[in-house]
Amino acid sequence: MSDKLNNITLQKTIVEQVYNVILDAICDGRLEPGERLTQDSVAKKLNVSRQPVGQALLLLKQQRFVCESGRRGLMVAPLDREFLKSVYEFRMGIDPLAAGLAAAHATPATVQQGMRLIERGETAVRKGSVPELIAADMGFHIYIYQLAGNPIILDAMKLYWNHLRRAMREVLSQRKYRKTIWQEHRAMLDAIAAHDVNQAQALARRHLRDATAGLQIVLPD
């Protein structure tokens, strides 16, 4: 029984590793929308067997990161404006809730953690590094979900933030949004630090409205 469990754990670990490698490549643009993916090509590139690749691709398909490509198998899914719009609508309910809970739970130590994330984002703005900006933006929002203290919020949003990583590459190609985003983040953190639940919620809503407007510009109908 022990050997069987060890084999299951090892196989799961390989699948997770393959999944994360493919997901990161899709989210950071190394795998472009429409690019074909086959078990053989991915397995060869990653030097693993076809089985974990197949399982990873199936999960990515279920999560809408890859899709069918006719008889050609699977391809990287194009950015779906309507799906992303639905994600932002979902966030409009979740993010203000998380910001309010974060304001209620904040401590001097967690506020300092948030300040370090703000500084990381502002450094990325000065460097003009889009990958670093995306990572910092995701890190700041995950920080708020964690500070909210509700594991359901954190688990749900981790998946959707990987879709948002793809959209953010397009939004942050517009330079005017880069500094504005971090000004809004700093204001949100100030409200959280002050334990101002209502202000934190209001700023989270405003931030999402601005983000949605930016998405509509880069992903028009």
C-alpha cells in the first residue's frame, strides 16, 4: 500500500509541475494564443512522459487556458473578452468584500508587508518591466485575499488571477495605466491600515471600475 501511495504522490507532483510550466508560459506570453499544443511536443520539450502532459493539458482545458483546435488537437485559448468581463464582474463582489475584511484584520506587521509589496510595484513601474508589474499586481491582490482571512476567497481568486495575468499583459502595455494602478493600490493600503472598512471597500470598487475600463480599451468588441 505504501509503495502505491508513493507512486500516486510522485505522479501528482509531475503533473503539477508540467501544469505550472505550461500555465506560466501561457500567462507570460511565451505561448501565444492560437499556438498548437500536443502531448508529444510538450513531453519532448519538458523531458517527461506523455501521461502527465495529457493530464495537465486536460486540466488546462477545463480551466479555459487551452481549447480544441479542430483535428489539430489543442491550442492556447485566445483571450475571451466576455469571459474576462465575467471575471471582473465576479471580482466586483469579491474584492470589496476582501478589502473590507482586510481592513478589519490588519495589524502593523501585515501593513508593513503590504508596504513592501507597494514598493515592489513602484520599482517595477520605474523599470518599465511588464512581467514584474504583473507579478507585483497579482502579489498585492493575493495579499489582500490572504489578509481577509477567508480561504474560499483566496482559493477562488488564485485560479481567476491566472486568467487576469493574461489580460494584464495587454492592459499594462498602455503606459498611462502603470503608475495609476499603484497609486490606487497605495490608497487601498492606507484605508486598510486605518481599519477604514467602508473606504477600503469603496476604493476596491473604484479600482475595479478603472481596471475594467482599461480592459475594454485593449480588448474591444
